[in-house]
Amino acid sequence: MDYLFTEEQKMIRDLCRQIAREKIAPIAAEYDRSEKFPHEAIKIIADSDLFAIFVPVEYGGTGGGVLDLSIATEELSRACGGIAVCYAASALGTFPIVLFGNDQQKKKYLPDLAKGKTIAAFGVTEPEAGSDASAIKTTAEKKGDYYILNGTKHFIDNGGEAGIYTIIAMSDRNKGARGASAFIVEKGTPGFTFGKKEDKLGIRASVTSELIFSDCKIPKENLIAKEGMGFIVTMKTFDMSRPGVAAQALGIAQGALDVAVKYARERRQFGKSIASFQGIQWMLADMATKIEASRSLIYSCAKMIDSGNTNVAKESAMAKLFASDTAMQVSTDAVQILGGYGYMRDYPAEKYMRDAKITQIYEGTNQIQRNIIALQLIREAAK
């Protein structure tokens, strides 16, 4: 379908598609096996100015919006969801500064992030605070001109590789969710170290690690917005980033469909291509239809955000929910179409299925997305 992209957006799509096809696809299986951070691919993405997409022009970016980021993430994920999330996770870590940072913070951090000289990460999740972001236990105690951070974050994408971390910590535990604040922490700050590197089912090219804060002293100037704004920073960041997760799921689904169609045309059984069998055709038709429906929902939501609409929690949740469920279904069907070959690591179908699963889990499980959608519907009906 024609989504009426601007010329710049078409250039982003074509550039990312070329990078995905020529640079990422040939190394995807290698990085999936080794679980090493894809520095080579990230440098190519940085040299192509793709990290500038989600940074305002006045701070060294190109001033693109969520739609531009979604287009790029979809195309990169079509080749490898793991490598693509290294890119998208930097956007996630950057959004709190873009949305809520003051001018001094933006001037200090955004230019290097836009150039890809360093990447970012976002630290919310903890061992006892997953879907319930308000249950975080990491603390930030103000002492004079500094805050002292103590606690542990886990399941943090780009953990250990990022240079800039936006961290949510409790500055006043007595206030519950309203006692959370957001901070910028630089890699190398004394008291900030990295713990366990996770061994994951999918997106294995991305590094997912623990962040450990032990009397980590950061200047008060690194407080984002003001004390007590941490939960709002988190929710507004997720509203902007969820279309990106949806776009990752979309790219994974499209990549799985590409593999399934190619195999169905080439594989012969009973003297003819299996693509001629009605059972296979119907599977492919359903896969393609769900993918295009996901794409329409994601792009519509991204355009809403870029138009300045800040009340997009329901639509962002819908995009993430529908696209990630689609990715799981499509990638599973792709494995089925490939049959025994789909189960083997010599073929990429099983990797798409493994990579797809996380999109139903992170940045809010799909059960949480359904809660968000339903609660918003109920609020709207009450008006």
C-alpha cells in the first residue's frame, strides 16, 4: 500500500532496506550464535546518519519523527530483529532527554547520540518491577548538589554498551509512583557497574544486562524535568517508543513472510511447487493481510504522534499489541510452511520466530497493553 511517504521518508526506507539486505542479513546468523554486540553494523547505521532521525535539528539531528523511526526500524528488523533493537533501544534511551530534558542537557548529550558516537539505554525494569513500573526499588537520595543512586536494573538492552543511560529511581518512596524521578547517568560514573549478561531465546545480537548502582554519585544537573516526574517520563516515553517496538515486530513478520514465500515457490512435493497447494496459499494470504493491517495501524499511530497529539496511549498500545501478536503468528506459520527445514538453524525461519516472541513482552506485555486499551475506552465512555 502507498502510505504517502515524503521524499525523505522514502530515502530512509530505501537506505535502510539496502543496509539490511547488504550489510545486516549476511551477518545476522553469526551474531545470533555468538551473542556479540554488532559494533560493525551499528557503525554502518551511525555513518548513515540514522541515529539522527529521532533527534531535533537544533541538537544535531534531522528532526524526523516517530514515523521516520518506525520506517527505519521495520526495514532493519526485516533482516535481524536483534541488530535492529540495538538501534531502537538507543532511541528509547534518548526519548526522555528529547521529551523532558532541559536545553543544557540536550546540548550536552543529544549531538553525540545523533551522530552515533555513543548510544543510549533506558533503565526502568528491576527484579521486582516489570509490568508494574511503579514498584521500582532503586533509590536516588539527594545530598547537597548530588543524587546518590543505589539499586539494580535488569533486562536492559544496550546495557554495558551504551554510553548514556536514562534511569528511573525513587527519590521519595513515601509518595509511591509520584516519588519516582528520572536521571541521566554516564557510563564510567563511579559506583555504576554492569552485572549479568542475559542468555536469551531471541534477539541474541543485542546485549541485555544488569545495571548496578552502588552509592553512584551524579550531579543534580542530571535530573530530568523535576523530582516526582519519573513515572510520567516513563509513560510518555513508552507512548512514543511503542510504535517502534511494533515496527520491529512488523519487520520480523515481513522477513518471515519473505522466507516463507521464497521457500513455497521453490519447494516441490508431489511433483509441483507447494505454493500451488491451497492450504499453503491460504496461510500466506492470512500472513500478508495481518502484516499490512499492522503496518497501517503503526503508521497511523506514528503520524498521530508526529502531528503533536500527546494523548496516544491507547493507539500506541494497539499498535504494539496487534503487530507483536502478528509477528508471533506469522513467524510460527513460516516455520510450519518450511516444515522440517523451518526447525533447523540452517534456515532463518526459526530465528524470526525466536526474535518475534520478545515483542509480545518488553515495553509492557501484551496483557498490559490490553489493560491500557480497555481503561482508556472506559474513560472515554465516561466523558
